[in-house]
Amino acid sequence: MRAAVLTEYGEPLSTEDVPPPEPTPEGAVVAVDACGVCRSDWHAWRGHGEWADDRVPRGQILGHEPAGRVVEVGERVERVRVGDRVAVPFNLGDGTCPQCRNGHGNVCEGGLALGFESGAPGAFAERVHVPWADYNAMPLPDGVEARDVAALGCRFMTAFHGLAHRADVGPGDWVAVHGCGGVGLSAVHVADAIGARVVAVDVEPSKLALAESVGADAVVDASTAGEGVAEEEEEERTNGNGDAVVREIRAITDGGAHVSVDALGIAETCRNSVLCLRRRGQHVQLGLTTDAERGEVSLPTDRMAMTELSFLGSRGMPPTRYDELLGFVESGEIDPGALVSREVSLSEVPARLAAMTDYETAGIEVVTKF
């Protein structure tokens, strides 16, 4: 079968023929109909993560946002059947550890990360193996297309889990989203579906326009924030525009966001997200850092303590709660297909990852031709 393989960090993926997977006794093989192209794939391709002992090995098949049809099952699989249409979360739980048994399979103690480690070859391929299929293969509702489920990918899963399960977002709350790439736009859309009011922040007008189209009530262009300020404030404005972005969000939200999301993972957006909160606000970290931060960001800890701010991480979503998100899709309250900007072939994946280096992509790109 054809697959896109990481042969060297930062060099184009190699599209090559590899042996197709065979199911383990507890696993299943899925013929991939669609797979999202995600910034996490870009991080893997660039070789990021060594600072957290999380670097993807060379020789790995990337791709972690698949949907497709089951074509083979192992002898111990009980629930999943050949022919089932399924989605596959990237955070694969074994279904048996204490975290899985308590509903937190996204942080399974013995789990695997699809497309990111040798034990779980990814879905930039014609077929993908799903370990512990009864726990991880999520049945798709009728009428929900594979392309749209691939667009859900880890971005909607992580955003939904972060806002609906980790943070305490309610109708009428203000949610600020810093960075309007795939996961940021997903967070905007999810927050709007929950009933929150949303401020979206980015430096690209086209991405801010996309954010408005999926539910943002207000936008802040971080590249121009603070223009027109008084002369005595000029130094503050030109210092990365961070303070000006925070001031604009505080003005829009009448004192600060209830919940704020860093969907990019750079030091400036993380700090802005924390600083734009009102008292007892909640910061949700969705974006992963790059070589500049190497997994660590300096934060205003005294302010966080004095105003009781919460800092929350969010990783994917427990497989056992996937039906909540699919329910929003089935009802039309969340429409991941609205963010699909481009359908690509497997052979185009190397170029599409390279385009992410300078933020030259918009919306969500999905592989639909293998």
C-alpha cells in the first residue's frame, strides 16, 4: 500500500509502497477514506518534541486524523465489525488502565499516539491499524461524511474536550482564542456551539474572516492592535503588540475573558491568553511549543495566584466521550466541513506540511485521494 513516511526531519516525506497492516488479536484494520493534515503532523515532521522525550522516530508513517471503513478485525474483537464506518482518535487507550476505566483514556498510562510512535503507524496511508479496536474505533452516525470526520480530527476533539470538559464554559461567557489555525478555528466554532461569546485573535485577516464565519463575535488583529494609542503608550504597543492585544480583549469583554485558549503554542500567545483573563478565569493550553520555547513558557505566576487563575492542559478527548462531539456534528450545531479549505492527495502531503512552516495554509486540509 502507499504511505507517506518520515525519512528525515524537515525533508519532504517519502511517498512509498509499504506492507499493509495486519490486525492484532484486539485490533482492526481500517481502509482510510479521509485523513486530516494537522499542525501536529508539522511538529512531527520538523522533529520537535525532543525536549519532552516525544520526538517522532524516523521511518514513521504520519497522519493521525482518519476516518474510514473496517476491512479486517482480530480474533478477540467483539464490538467492531467488518464494514463499519469509524473514526479513530489519535490518543489510543488500552481500555484497561485506571485512567481508561475512569473515563480518561486520552491520557492512558499504556496508550499509543496514532502516527507519532512506532507502535502505531499513522493514517497517511491506504490502510491503518487500530489497536484495542473495541475501545478506540468510534462508529459514525449515518449521514456524517468521512471527510468531515477527518476535519474533526484532533483539532475539534482537543478543542471540544478543552472547552466542554476541562474548562467551565457556559452560555454567555466570553472565550478568547489566540491563533486561528485549525485548532483555533475549531475552538471558536465549539465555543459558539456551547453558547459562549468569542473573541478571535490572529495576525492574518483571512483567518479572522474565517473565525467570524464560524462564530466569532469579535476579532482582534494582533499585527495592528494598539495603533493610534497615545505617544506615551507607544513603547508598550511596539513591544510585540502583546499588551495591546490584551487591552483590546479586556475592552471587548468588559474586564477580561472568562476562558482563554492558546491555540498556537508560542510564548507571546500563551502569555496573552493568561493576561487577558478576568479574575478566576481559566486558561486552556491547546497549542504545542516549537524550538523557540522548547516546552517551557514564562508565566505571570504571582498574578495567577492573586486572582485565582487556572491553567489547564487539554490532550485529545477520551474515546468514551467521542459520541458527544459526533452528536453535535449530527445535529448540525458543529460543522467541521465548513472549515475544509482544500482536499488533497496523499502525494501532496509533503508540500502541504511545508506550507505550514510560514503559516501559508488556512482552514483545514484533508487527504481524500490515496
